[in-house]
Amino acid sequence: MTPVLPAELKAALARKSEGLSQGDAARRAAAISENYRSGGTSKPIASETDALAYALARMPATYAAVTASLNALRDLFPDFCPRSLLDIGAGPGTASWAAAQTFDTLEKFSAIDANVALRALALDLASGTSLSSLDYERGDALTALAKAPPSDLVIASYVINELDDARREKLVGLMWEKAGQVLVVVEPGTPDGYQRIVAARAQLIASGAYIIAPCPHDKPCPLTPPDWCHFSRRLPRSRAHKHLKDADLPFEDERYIYVAASRSPRREHVARILSQPSVTKIAVSAKLCTDAGIRAVAIPRRDKISYAKSRKWNWGDAIGELAGE
């Protein structure tokens, strides 16, 4: 699926935005973003206008990151056909929209979030769309999740960063209990976000999970500081989005990190490209995470077939057999 918001969601956001002061929305979005960057929670999103400003500013990038994570899962786990989804800390419903676009087998959509304004916006955006059956419970994630039935797919996007270590570990454990088949956790692509994903990954493996993506193995992460694993997704900005984020560039790069864990192992182990490859007239050079650890490869131009294939590599891609180095 593409990283761009689906047409019916764009239309719903446009409808909600009629009459909205762009200047006021920009100020609210900036304040909310600053709160998140400083380690805050969604509590400052207290009104309908706050929720809409946040959604207009962040839904496109969050949707792109979650979609990319789910695409990676689907590519390596093609037999996965979930029928039920549980979206933890769902906010305006971004991950639910991404999952609906990625898996057309989904029939039941459930969501949990404690924020009243974000829940109301999510339900309003979903009304009259393909996501109109969304069942959205308001409540603390840990409390509500303990009572929730299992779902084939459980997603937590940009959520565990709001919890301390003890609550985070408890939430990851509960989410895995409720994941009938797959759990996907997405976080900001920062060193701290990476550390949270590494900790969740280790906890899941210890609980018997198999890692589907992005890692090509279930061993400890082979990266060493100051390096950290993250990926990037570029998405276009509309004129209104540029104004809302006080930005000049016509695009936005969303950095993210994720882990997809399953109760069944994947069929094959593939390498993952950890940064944008360097393409020259001599060779294509790339940094890979493989089953044997970190590996630097260089595909020489003289190997015409492999060189042509490797020129199409992108940061975050999973690749199969390597032809040279």
C-alpha cells in the first residue's frame, strides 16, 4: 500500500477542517508536538480543535510509518490474513486506517485510547466510511486491554514511549497475550525509540515470539552505539500541511522503527538494508543486517545483472541472496 492517506480519510479530514483557522491549528499542533518531544502524553489534546490540529499535522506521517511496517510484515508473511484488529493507544485511528488498507481480509476493528477528544475525532472520521464499524473503547490501555478479547493482529503505534519501564513491560506482555497471530509495535526512529523497540523485541522473544520484521533473525540486535536501527519514509506535503507545520519543503521524511512478532516463524531469512545505499559508477554499496550479523556489501558494476538489481535497493528493503561484495 502507498504511504498516502486514503481518499475517504482525506475527505473526512477536509470536511472536519472547514472553517478551521489555519493559524490557530498550527499553533496548537506545534504545542502538542513540543509536548510529545519533551516526553509528554496526549493529555494536552483536550478539545475537538486540539485533536483535529494534531491529526492534520501527524496523521500523514504516522500513517506512512505504520503502512511501511505493515507492508514489510505482509511481504515476509504472505499467508497472514487477519480478520480482527486491535489498535492500542489508537488516537485518531491512524493505525486502524493503515491496517484496513493493507489487509482486505480485516472484518472487525477494535481500538483503545484514554483520550476523549481523539476518540471522538476517530469515530467522526470513520463515520460513513469503510471503517465505520470501528469499535472504539475509551480507557487506560493496560486496564482496557486486560478485558479485551484476542485479535489476529494487534498494533501499538507511537504508544509505548508514553509509559515508564514497568508499565511498558506490562503493556507489551498484555499485547502479546491478546495477539492471536501477530503484534506490531511502531515507535519514532530516534535512539530512544530504538531502545524501546529493542527491549520490547527481547521481551517478545523470551515469551516465545518469532520476529518477522525488520530483523532477519531472533538473536540480540548486533548494532552497537552510537549506531541505531531506524527507517525513513518520504511523503508529500500539501500546501495546507506545509502551512500547518511551518515548513518550506514539499515533502516530509518520517523516521520510524518497528518490530513485527508472530506466533509462527517466517519461511525464509532475508537481509535488511539499514541505510540508503550508495550508488556510484563503480559499485552499489550497502549496509545490511543479516542472519550472521551486520554486513557491508559492494555490488560491482562489472556484475551487470546484480548491479542493475541493486541500484533499485532502498533503505529498509528486505533482500534475498546476495550476488557479490
